[in-house]
Amino acid sequence: MLPNVALDQLLLLDIETTPAVAAFEDLPLPIQSLWLEKISKIAPDSADGTGDYAAKAGIYAEFGKVVCISVGFFTLENNQYQLRLKSFCHDDEKVVLNDFLALVNKFYARFPRFQFAGHNIREFDIPYICRRSVIHQLSLPQPLQLHGFKPWEVPMLDTLQLWRFGDYKNYTSLKLLTAILGIPTPKDDIDGSMVGRVYWQERDLPRIAAYCEKDVLAVAQLVLRFKGVPLLKEDEVVIVK
């Protein structure tokens, strides 16, 4: 698979999101009402819309925020691919987004036909980044100006879509997909459901970044497996601080 995909022209990414504020009560009153309206539609059987805020708000760009974006780049060293990882983390979401968008502009200048790569980025990560950027009145780089693109023109390599093979009813998590394809992954310190607590209660951004980087590495290994080339070894992965 993927004979026409140039690994060094992929920008791999994963994001971690949390509720915009620590608790429902911290929301402005108009936003509280809008959240209750939202949760009543998406979870009509919910007994406590206010209690759902901490667990579910981070999923929605209107009520959450990005606290970390991790990216990865393939490089070729001595005929063997290596992966460089870097994370953008900050309490100020605008800083995270600005740094990431600046990177996208630099990558686009170097590789005008590059693709974003990730797991479920088409339906979650990329739309979330774009929506939050618009909220902060940030200019979107050309590769993220997706309005009017035909489906086959969107510059994204989504490992979830690859695994679907055209079956849009199927959802397979990154964790499950790496497991069934025999791709070793580091033991997770946390999972996605814990990010909000780790951020708002423990204030541990480095821990969140480490978790996010593991997902980017997992995506990189999946791309290599789909492409039919050897997986990365531990010493072929470099984290850029």
C-alpha cells in the first residue's frame, strides 16, 4: 500500500484537548445554557448535564481547548528512516495554535504537496484545530483552508480511513489497530479520558505531552506497516525539546 506516499513529506500529528475551564460553574452564564442545550441533544438520557461537562466538553471545539499538539517528521539517515517528535504545549491555547500554524507554514514552504497524517484527524484533530484557530482569529495556512476541497484533494493521510477500506460504519481505535497489527507501543501512563483531570487537577502538561507523542509514534509505525517497510526501532526516534 501507499506506493505514492513520500514519508518525508508527511506531517504527523495528534492533539490533546480538555474542557475550556475547570468546571461547569466557571463558564459564563450564556455558555452554561448553551452547553446544557448541547448535551440535551447529544445525550438526551443524561441525568446531569452539568456533571457531563468535565467528561465530555473537551470533545467539542465550542466548549473545549487544545492544550497540546505533538508532531512528527520522517527523515532518512543511512538508508533507514528516523522519526523526530516535537510537542507544542501551553496553558494559553493561542500560543499552542500559533506555534503549530507557524510550523505548518514552514513545512508547506518546503513541501508544497505535503500531507497531514494521523488517526481520525479528518473527523477530529484537523477540524478541531481549525475551529479553535478561527475562534482566536488566527489565519489558517493554505493547507488548512479546506473549504471547497473535493474529498480526494484534502491533504490528509488518515490511518483510520486506510483501515476502513471504504467501510464508513467502522471505527477502530489507534490502540486496537496497533495491537492487532502487532505493533509494539509503550505502556500508556494515561488515556484520553484522563487528560482533562491531569490538566486541570494535576497541572502536568509534560505528562500530557509524553502521552500525545506516543500516539504520534504509533501513527508513524502504522504508516510504515501500511507502506510495507521496517518499523522504527527505539534508537530511531528522537524527541526534540
